[in-house]
Amino acid sequence: MDVREAIKRRRSIRKFKPDPIPEEKIRLLLESARLAPSGTNTQPWRFIVVKDDNTKRGLQRAAHNQRHIGRAPVIIACCADLKAFKEFPERVDELIESGALPERSREVFIPYLSKGMDTVTKDALMVAAAANVAIAVEHIVLQAVEIGLGTCWVRWYEDNKVKEILGIPEHVEVMALLPVGVPDEDPSQRPRQKLDKIVYSETYGEKYT
């Protein structure tokens, strides 16, 4: 299966078979997330793999009793560690050593980022964190399709309850719950807008041809 087919076949799955997920498949999903890109290679994502039935039921209640959460063999709680953004200098050094950035980045980029971190708000960090973690989660989602698994992005939950159940510290934020399992349904493709409704040429509003 190529990437295009995985994208076309992906669906939000809310009915799962009870089959357990082999550990090697779970690790493959997590490895796919690990390889995702992120701004300045920050890699703020953190993942909690949940298999315990009691914990899953607790997460279901915290997610307004969405039943597919409790019934999935595995739930991956996808989080962002906001402290990761304080490690910009280390990440820039790694990028320089790998050849991705020029040596002069130490004198130019690191002071710029460090100065910005002194004034950045939590809301701004949350925006950056959400974007980075979303990329990693979608890596998981598409990898799951290739190996015969289904997933469903879940963003409707009581954040504090999820954090309490999973013992998540204050500086870590929950970005999504991702139920994972063997699909027990085959939903049709949901409606999508045509390209001419979402793509413009050169400036916003100019028709793309």
C-alpha cells in the first residue's frame, strides 16, 4: 500500500473488533510518530499507551461516554510536553551537528529563540505544540491503515479528568485520545469540499486553475 492509498482508505473508526493488538504493531505506530517532523526539531510529543480496561472505562467517562473509547483494545493518549520548547539550544545544536543547519545558527538562531522564550505565552506554546503533535498523530493514523488497524481522533473530553486518570503533570497537555484497533466497520468516505473551494492562486480568493 502506498501513501496515497492509505490516505484514501483512512476512516474514523468507532467500532472495533475485540482482537488484541500485537506489541510489535503498537511499537510500529509509535515509531512512525517518533520520525515525524517538528519545528526546530523540538519533538514535544509524548504518548501514553493504555490497555487496562478500568483505565479505558475512566477515559470513556472523561470523554463524555463515547463508547468507542472504552471498546478499543488500545488507546494512545497523545500529549505535548511544553517544557520541550525550553530545549531549543540543544535541538539547534543537534541540527547543526547533523548538517541540517549551518554553524552560524548558534550565534544567530539560538539567541533569537532564547529571547523569544522569555516572553512567549502559554497560549502561543499550545498553538505550536498542537501543530507539532498533530503531525505525529497523523503519522500514526496512516501507519495504522497500512497494517490493517483503525483509529479515531478524539478531542472531546474533560482535560483535567484525563490528566488525573493518567497521572499527567501540569506542564504536559493532552492533545488527543486515539483509540486503536481492528476495524469492525467499513464507513464510506465522508463528504469533502472540492479543490476550487479550498485552494487559491497567488492571493486569497483568486481562483486556482
